[in-house]
Amino acid sequence: MFAVLYRFKLAPDTEPAFREAWRAATHAIRERYGTSGSRLHRADDGELVAYAVWPDRATWEKAQTLPSASPESGAAMRACMVGPVTATPLEVLDDLLVVGAVAR
């Protein structure tokens, strides 16, 4: 498993449009590349942060060289952004995340 952390700085009043485009892009990427999907968060500084899980680094790297899984969604996301998206590749060392469960 391989993960990537993405940070997005948005123009004022564009969050709803960005989130709609992000969801469509995430669905398309998941279908095309077999990813485990992504989660979108809001950081304390107001930027949006997405954590995406890929099968492995090679799959992610190959996807970077191919045409977009959803050009329309990508364009809609970029139209909402101020500056470029930043991507931080992350090697998963220990995975203790349980989806849908509450830790006690």
C-alpha cells in the first residue's frame, strides 16, 4: 500500500464546486487505477487536504504519466484553486486504520 497527501488552497467561495469536482475525480481515479479512494479534510489553516491510498508507488507514478482519468473534473478543481496542488508521497509503515469502526 502507498499513500499520497495532497494540499489544496482554494479561492474564496469555491469550496462547494471544488468538493463536487474532487468527488467526481476520485471516483474516476478509483475506477481507472484501482485505488482505495481518498478522504478530503479541512486543515486549521483553511486549506483542504486529501489523503489518497494507492495499491503501490509504481501504480501512482504510472498514473502521473497517463491522461487524466477525468479531465473535466481536474479542470473544475484547478479553476477553484489558488496556486498549485502539492503532493507528498507517503510510504505506509504501519496501518492501524479501521474503516467504519470506533476505537475504544
